[in-house]
Amino acid sequence: MDITIHKTTAPKQKPSMDGIPFGTYFSDHMFLMNYTEGQGWHDARIVPYGPLTLEPTAMVFHYAQEIFEGLKAYRTAEGKIQLFRPNENIRRMIRSSEKLCIPPVPEDIYLQALKTLVELDQDWVPSEPDTSLYIRPFVFATDPHLGVHVAHTYLFCIVTCPVGCYYPEGLNPVKIAIESREVRAVRGGTGYTKCGGNYAASLHASDAAEKRGFSQVLWLDGVEQKYIEEVGSMNVMFKIGGKIITPSVEKLTVLPGVTRKSALTVLKSWGYEVEERDLSVDELIAAAENGTLEEAWGTGTAAVISPIGEISYKSKKYTVNNFEIGELTQKLYDTLTGIQWGKIDDPFGWVVPVC
């Protein structure tokens, strides 16, 4: 694929990475590519970052036909830049495309776009400890039409931004609240996709939890409101009685996280018994009460690994591991980030060099 590149004539001043807010400062360029029914994906280009021009009746505004992804570029100690399992994100976006009736971006074109944009804006990949370049690809319907049907035109866009820690707490444990009234996803819905509607549906409960002092909501299933599913922005794992237990993604209500998949692979390679299954809230709370809940953590691209130090359910609070990061949680974080930043060997072949 030929990508036309229009370089900016007014490069931005790069922000200080000291306490930089996540997802706030964006790099000099963005990738754009259009889709037209009957023509396919076309006009691939990199242009200076800036506003997009859309009709007020663009269908995405009215019927939410859109999807997105999130991954990162990392700078190694030697100054090289690499991606972490980008093909997993690309394939997940293809699965999201199928559910939202959006024409998928071919995998090879997608990867070329990622690497070309990151290489062009390589000076935006920070080198400070625990920093990276966050990459946000997204696709949305652009037809200027009011009427509920599948769109005929789309825009694929990629923007990037330098980031530090996702949570203000950094790698310190966070407090989460189990939500027992509202639900995030139901069987047969879009729970396994990365579409904005899933996140919009979570805002009401998440905002209420934040006002009560919690970092995130831990969602239950949408049918019985009995089984643990995922945290607002992360998958979730528990070490109970020496075993690793995490909700299964087979019912298509839980996002199949790339970090989740990577963490499970690493844990299995260390010899841990891993169970991907239904975990009821009653079983979880019983483990918290009888002391067999040894560690808990979330997994996701933004935070990588986020230790959970407190779980709240029906006005009762349960402390996990004395509100300290667990030994296994720390080891998992060190291993995944070690591979991502090139500090340790990558025995799984996950790293994709950029430049």
C-alpha cells in the first residue's frame, strides 16, 4: 500500500513527561484512510494532527457505528522502538468490525499504517521510565444520512500520544466496587468488541463509584448479575488458593484483552494452574472472607497490570493482601513490561520492531 505523507510545517513542543495526564497531548501526525462501498479502502495518508471535517448528520453521531483499539510503542534502553503484539489488536479490531458491520481493514495494511506513523513520529516516543507512546486506531461511519442501516462510507484514523501511568496511583493498589444494579454487557450484545457504546454504558455507574472513592467498577454478568466479568477498563484476575482464576471470554460478554492473553501465557509458563471460568461474586467474597483470596489484579494495555487492594460489595469492604501489591502481581508486571521495553528477552516472539 502506498501511503502519502504530508509532514507538518509546525512541529509541536513536546510536553514534560513528569506527571503527564493520560491521553492528553497528541503527536504531530495522524493516519487517515477512507472506505467507499464498491471501491474499498483507499487514499491512505499521513497528515498533520488536526480536526476532522464531518457533516452534522454523519451516521456515527446518531447510530454509534464505530470501533477502536489501543496499543503502545515502547523505546528500549538502546533507543530502538518496538510494538507489543500489534497483530492481536488488529485481529481483535477485525472481530469488532464484523459485529458492527464495518468493513475490516486488511491486516497487512493496518500494520503498515501503524509502523509508518510511529516511525514518522518516533521523536514522540518517550524514554523516561514507565512511559510509552499510546496508539489509538479507530473507524467510524461517515455517511451524511439519518436512517438506521449499515453505512456505505467510513474513515479509519490512527492518533498517538505520549503517556505515563494510566492510574494516578501508578502501580499502587486500587479500590474497586462491585456493581450489583447496572450491567455493562449482555449475551448476544457487543460486550466482546471495543466499541464506544460499551464504555458509554459504563459511565453512569463508574462516575458514581468514583465519587465514592473507587478507581473502577467491577461488573457482573447481565443475565443473573451473579458472575464476575471485568473491571471498567481492564480484565481481572484473582489468585485464590494458589490458582489463577479469571472470567472466561467464551460467552462474548468480556473483552478478550491482549494483555489478559499475554498474562495467562506467562502464568502458565511459570507452572501456575489457570482456570478461565465462571466465578460467582459469592465465591469471590467467600474467598475474601476465609483468607484464600491471596491477590487480585487487572490487566489492560493502558495500565498493563493494576493491583487491586480493596473490593467493595453491598457496603462491605474487603482488603486484598493487606492493601499491598502481591509478589505474583509484581512479578507479572515486571515480566510483561520487561518484554515491552526490551529489558528482558522475549521468549514468546511478541515484540515487533519499528525502527
